[in-house]
Amino acid sequence: MSSEVDKAASSDVTTEPAHRATVLFVRMWAIAHILHLLIAERNALNTPWNIAVVALAIAVLLRPEAGPLFAILLVAQVIEHTVEMPFSPDHWALVALVNLAILLTMLVGRSTSLETIAKAFPTARTLLLIAYAAAALSKWNTTFLDPVTSCANAIAGLVTFGLAGPLAESHVVNYGALATESLIFLLLVIPRTRTWGVLLGLAFHFSLSASPIIVVGDYTSTVYALFFLFLRPEVIGRVLDRTSSWAGRSAVVRDARRRPPVTAVLAFVVLGFGGHVLGPVPLATLYVLEQFYFVPVLLATALAVREQRADGSGRRLRLGRIQLLHVPVLLLALVWVLNPYLGLRTTGTNTMFSNLRTESPDPNHLFMPSWRVTDWQDDMVTLVSSTDPELQAGADNDLAVPLVALRRIAMDRPGLEVTGVLHGETVTFGSEKAQTELEPLPAWQYRLFLLRPVSTTDAPFCPQG
């Protein structure tokens, strides 16, 4: 009898930290959904799907153990992402892939319990590694490594309001960014260094979102949640205890905890729709709230890791066994990040702010080849003039646009006229008799693939995608 009691007690000790860790992931994942849509829509939600996702995510924050509610949130996000396509940023596609993996796990296991959700964590970890490998890999190009043209240097000068000075014009920034992203990936891959990879990743992404000038808190919140999957549950428990203690000292938090539903409804209304009538005020408020989330989590994690190392309780965390049903999701993620090198989509493929150019005639990657399965990146139109203000601005800045991108724009903007140079010949595209017609794209191509403009000169050009 005592043996059975001992086994039960031992089981409780081992499962309770895992339970708390899963609850924290669910909450952090809900926050990532909320921040993405509030930032993307500038606190002015305007479609049934983005409204539904934010409302559901807030409900999940209040009831993180309500598995069916969490499942509905994941379904809503996948639908919202599909409706939003092809204008889907890097992290939103990553979120959708993780959600697909969790939903498949729930479907096959016929359960929405926290234990079932945790079975998808090995795949979620691998998805982050694929995305992070793609982000680091994309920066190994000649343009990013040149401080004059590098997005890293341009962003450093911008977010510091010029205070970075000569540092922003040196190799320190771009080489440092490349080394940091590559190191985070390597540290996460190696079991004994995963904790350091998490700490470095949290610190690095906090530094990117600390400035209000460049709004990337949506990406930061996404990787924050996924980084925590690389920590042992015991460490996460210490983070939870410490952040809860800190939050309990705040009168504002205590008031919010007294009536959670009221707080949730007010936050949903003000932050979700305030942008329609209050201008930048809700966005500024959201930025402040982000920092009250990112900073305590970062500090509490660093302290928890230090305590773990001090008492010698640290153990390696394995990636875990990937279920066969998740293999298609991982293959989809791999193809997604290889899109630029396959001659396909060049935006939202985890190449953000990388200066990567795979288009003809001058791909700039140091060693990655271009395995062209289409000619979409070969037919580049150097803009000369246009009736569209955005394309005219592109012409003024010596940009070239893939022909398929012009075909997409023409579908959305009837009456579009564009003059450009294609394969050495000046061509005027439009609907008039003397003009070349821009043929509509097939529906599947319109929905899936989005190609960015590129610079035709050595002038700095830093597209987010």
C-alpha cells in the first residue's frame, strides 16, 4: 500500500510542473494571438475573423485549462490566416503551423486536454528551429553584410533615434545580428546549451521590440511562447512563481484580478477598437503593456535559470519524439521557408529584414543556390512611371517588381497603368489598345504567392519581408 502511495506522490511531483508549464504556454500563446492582430490592425479590428480571434484569445487567458475553447481559438486563427493570405507575415504563418500541429494532435487523440496539447510540443519546438534557421540563413548575403546597405544598420540607427552614431555605420551591428541569430539556433539545437539559447533569444527579441519606432512586439510575443518550450517545467514553475509575486505587488493588477471578466471586456473594447476613434492612444498603451509583459518574463527567466544552476537541479530537455501525423506539417514548414530559393514567394518566409535577394539577375546569397521551379523571379520589371502612387514611388526609388506582382496589383486596382523595362525593352502595361495587358493570376497563385520589389541600385533598401 505504501508503495502505491509513494508512486502516486512521485507521479504528482513529476506531472504538476508539466501541467503548470502547459498552462503558461497556453496563456503566452493566447497573448501572441492578441498582440499580432492588435498591432497588425493598429487597434482597429475590422473583420469577423480578427475580432473572433482576439475575443477567443482573451477568453483563453481567463480559462487556460478550457481545452475546447483553446481548440476553437486555434481553428479561428488558421481560418483568419487563410483569409488574410497572401499578406501573412512570417510569425503569423509560424503560428498557423503550430496551431495545425496541435489541432492534429487533438483530432487524433480525441481530446483537448492539456496533456494532449503537450504532445505537440516536440513538433512546435522543431517548427521554431526551422523558422529560426531560415531567418539566420537568409542574412548570409552580401547586402546584409555591407553596413551601408544592411537592414540591421538602418534599423539600429532608426530605433535609437540616431544615438547609435558611428556604431550603426560599422560592422558591429550587422555582424552582431547575424552572429546572434545563428548562435540562438545553435544553442537551441544542442541539449546542454538550450537554456542559454532561450535566455539569449528572449534578450535579443526584447531588444528589438524595446523601441516604439519599429513595431515587432507581435513577433517577439510569438517566439517568447515558443522559447519557453525549450525550458524544463521546473524552471518555468520558478518563473511563474516570481512573476506572480511581482504582479501581486501592483495595485492595478490586484484590481484587475478582482473582476477578470470586466477587465477583459474593457481591454477588448479599448485595445481592440480604440484605434477607430482614439488615434494612436491605444497603440501607445499597447506598447507600454507589451513592455510590462516582456521585461518581467525576461528577468524572471534569467533569475530562475541562475537558481537552477546554483542548486544543481538542471537537467537537459529533449526535443521529444515527433509524431508521424506531424511530418506533413514539418514538410510544409520546410517548403515554406525555402520559397525564395525555389523561385516562389519572397515575403513572409522568415527572411525578415535580411536584404536577401534571390531574384535575377544578381542573387546576393553567399552560398545558397536558387533552385528555380518557376520563372517568376526572372521576369523583373524596372519601374519607370505609373498611375498608381505606390508604384510611382517605387519608380522614383529605382525599384524593380516581378511581373507576376504587377499582375496581382492589376487585379486589385482596375485601370492600372505601368511603364517599365522588361528584359531590356520599355513596355507600357494597361488596358488600352496600345498597351500590354496584365493577365490575371490563377486563384491559387493569387492566394499563395506574394513577391516583393527589389532595388536596382546600391542605395539602401530594407523591405520587411
